[in-house]
Amino acid sequence: MKLKSLDIYGFKSFAQRTELFFDKGITGIVGPNGSGKSNIGDAVRWVLGEQSPKALRGSKMEDVIFNGTENKKPLPYCEVSLVFDNEDGFLKSDYTEVMVTRRVYRNGEGEYYLNKNACRLKDILELFRDTGVGKEGYSIIGQGRIDDILSAKSEQRRQVFEEAAGIVTYRVRKEEAERNLKKTAENLVRVNDLIEEISMRLEPLKQQAQDANEYLSQAERLKQLELNIFIIRQDRLKQRMQSVKEKMELHAQAIENAKQNIEKLSQQRNDLDLMQEALDNTESRHRKAQMQISEALQESGQEKERKQAEINALLKEKDQLLEEIKEAEQKLN
Ligand code: ATP
């Protein structure tokens, strides 16, 4: 596996985009003190996922972003890309050229990319595990790291050699397995506690279960009984409904008959009214005629009286005349 290039923008002293190409053989970077040589190593360590600001010679992660100079303003973020030739498939990636990118903003937000695809830090760490390239890899030996290797502390020496021997994966897996085992043991203790607690509650629970079963069977019986009552009530209601229906039919028939009777009677009443009217007319005609007759009778009576008086007067006149005649004859004689 070969390092191809390093692209730095806004990282520490690299305010301008700077691209370093690594040809065959050894590349050496020379410069006066404080010119930024170690910043290149820091950039490599950082892009490979370094999380400790201290390891990057800062106090907080924001310190890695270009902080500005007299002539240049600070930058809002920094970005570093490291490109590896992976023609030989040394890295477990389908790409023949692997590009790792990291970007971080002043607010602390950051992103990782593998061949420009966003990814997690974990993906990058796994890709470089046991290759010697990771942030803890023996291939990045910064100032003071030699001291670690030569130090008397076996733990620090061990880390470097484990990485070189490619057994970090197994160590990590072992640690993970140990963590899991510990967790499982803790879980076991908790399960045992639970078993104990549950077994203490077993007897009352048994009683409760019996009660619950009894309740369920009684509830079932109650349901059946309620169902029976419902069916009986329904039958009775049906019967009552049938008899009510029959009565209603009878009443309806009676109402129909009464209606017909009323119709007949009202017809008869109409006829009678007509007859009454005719009789009234006849009666009034008769009364009129009776009145005319009685008027005529009265008039005839008066006429008769008048004629009788005339007759009486004539008879008187006749008697007088007869007297006179008698007297005259006597005189003549
Ligand atoms: P030495 O050989 O003394 O170790 P060096 O060449 O390795 O020096 P570095 O330590 O890489 O130099 O770089 C230090 C320089 O980087 C300093 O000038 C420092 O001001 C500059 N620097 C570090 N962090 C930042 C930052 N965030 N913004 C701007 N400049 C920075």
C-alpha cells in the first residue's frame, strides 16, 4: 500500500489549499523550526480519526482550524484528504484508490468521507485496523513517539508492537468479547435476582391465577346465563309482538268497518237532509196555501157579513115598501 497524496485546506498553518504528492521512494519535508512540518503529520493523524486535541498539540479540536494571521482572516472550517493507492487491495475496499476525507467546523460539527461518500468514523477505523496506518499506527511516529517506544512503560510499547503485528483486530474483538461476557455475567446476576424474586411471588401468583381462572369460568357461566336470559326475553318479546300485531290487525279491521259504517251513515244522513229539505219546502208551501185559504175564508166571511147586512137592509126596505104599499092601498080604498 502506497501513500499517494495529501490535500490540506485550513488545517493549522495551511490557510491555502496545499497538495502534497508522494512519489516513489522516500519523501522528506524540510523547513525551519515552526514552519509547519509537524502540522503535516498532525493532518495525517487527524484525517485518520484522531479525537484527542492533545495528541494534535492543541487544547480543543477547534484549534486545528486555521486561526488567522496578521494578514489573513481565520477560516470557518478545515478539511484534509489523504489518498492511498490500493491497486494491491491491501485495504479492504473495492476502490483501487482510497481517499479518506475529514472536515470540521468551528461549531464542532464534523464529517468523514470515504471516496467522497459520507461515512462514520468507525468505518475509517475499521478500514485501517491492523494496517499500521491508523491514528495509533506505528507508521505515524511523531515527535515524542519514539520516546513511547523506548519508554519503560510496557503498555505503550505493547500498543505499537500489537499494531505492527496486526493483532489489534483480535485484541479489539477480545476486549469486545470480554465486555460482552461481563455484560452477560451481569445480566445473569440480574436474571438470578429476577428468578428469586419471581419464585417468591410464585405462590401468591398461583393463588391469583386460580382466582383468575375461577373468575374466568364464572364470567363464562355468567355470559351463558345472560345469553339465555336474552334469548328467553327475546322469545317472549317476539310472542308479545305477534299478539300485539294480531290485535292491531283486528283493530285495523274494526276501524275499517267503522269507517265504512260512518260513510254509509253519512250518506244516509245526506239523503235524510235532502228529504228534510224537501219536506220543509212542502210544509212551507202548504203553510203559504193555508194562509192564502184562511185569508180567502176571512174575506169571504166579511163579504158574507156585508151581503147579509145588505140583504137585511133590503129586507127592511122591502118591509117598509110593503107597509107603504099597504098604507097606500088603504088610502086608495
Ligand atoms: P518544529 O520543527 O519546531 O517542531 P514545525 O516546522 O514542525 O516546527 P509546526 O509545529 O508543525 O512546525 O507548526 C507550528 C506552526 O504552526 C506555528 O507557527 C503555529 O503558529 C502554526 N499553527 C499551529 N496551529 C495553527 C492554527 N490553528 N492557525 C494558524 N497557525 C497555526
